[in-house]
Amino acid sequence: VAARLTDAERDAALRGVPDWTLAGEGRSITRSFEFGNFNEAFGWMTRVALLAERMNHHPDWKNSYRTVEVTLTIHDAGGLTERYFRLAAAIDRISP
Amino acid sequence: VAARLTDAERDAALRGVPDWTLAGEGRSITRSFEFGNFNEAFGWMTRVALLAERMNHHPDWKNSYRTVEVTLTIHDAGGLTERYFRLAAAIDRISP
């Protein structure tokens, strides 16, 4: 089990993915993405899905035509761990 | 432009897709789907995406691990038309 980040560690990690916002009372991070159309949006989602599957860490997300809102949420009792930020950074690397 | 359904026509169409629920003050229909895991959920979403692209009518949807919630919403000033129910029925045909 990964160690829960302290607030200071979390804030430092968040500075590494500045396009993401802390949400859900510090229990999730979120970012919105916009694409040219549905084809581009869903194509990108497919890339993220493969990434998530490989990292065994899955986003909560919603898609409406060319927008995608991604939330990385804690589903257990713990707090944000380093892997949330690793997934966020990996998503950023394949994002427009 | 497709004709807006009357309330009676809409109710008749809804009986054709009984797993869908009217929502958003009659401006959308919604259905939740559950799968065995993320792989199955996203695989299914990919099939629906291809269907939506072909029908040029795209769902609003959200996915959290093995669940997908699909909403077919009116994005213009009109009401539900027949194509919403056509897409719902097409989604049902490839659903578990």
C-alpha cells in the first residue's frame, strides 16, 4: 500500500501538474480537456484508457461531444498518494 | 430538421426502450450500464462511440471503472426527436 501524502507533499506534487485542480475536499484532482470534435476527444480517451489499464489506476470521467472532464478520486479510506499524480502527469504527456 | 415528438409520441417511443428513463424535465433519456471491469466497460464504450459517430449523434456519458451512465440530451431548443430513441435502441442492441 502506497503511503498517503502529507498536505505538504500533496501540494508539492500538485505543483508538478499545474493544470490539475484539487477537488472533493482534497480527495481528488480534476482537469478538463477540450478537443476539436468527438473523434479527437474519444481517440484521446482511448489512449488514456490504455494508460489507465497499464497503470491499473482508472479515472472517473465524463465526455460530452468534444469535452472530457477527468477526475482522479480516492475510492478507499486513504488520501491522495503519489500514483494519482503519476497518472495525471502521464495523461498530461499525451494531451494537447 | 427532425420533427419534435409530441408527449404521446415520446411516451410511445420510450416504451420501445424500457430500460431508459426520462430525465432533465423531459429533455433527455438516461440509462446506466454495469460491466465486469474497466476493460469491458471501455470496450463497450468504444463500440458505442463508433455507433454514435456513424449516426452523427453523440451521448453525454460518464464512466467510473465498470459503470457507465449514458444520457442522450437535447442540445438545441427543440424537444426529443425520433433519433434519440433510435440511438438508444442501437445502444441497447450491443449491451449486456
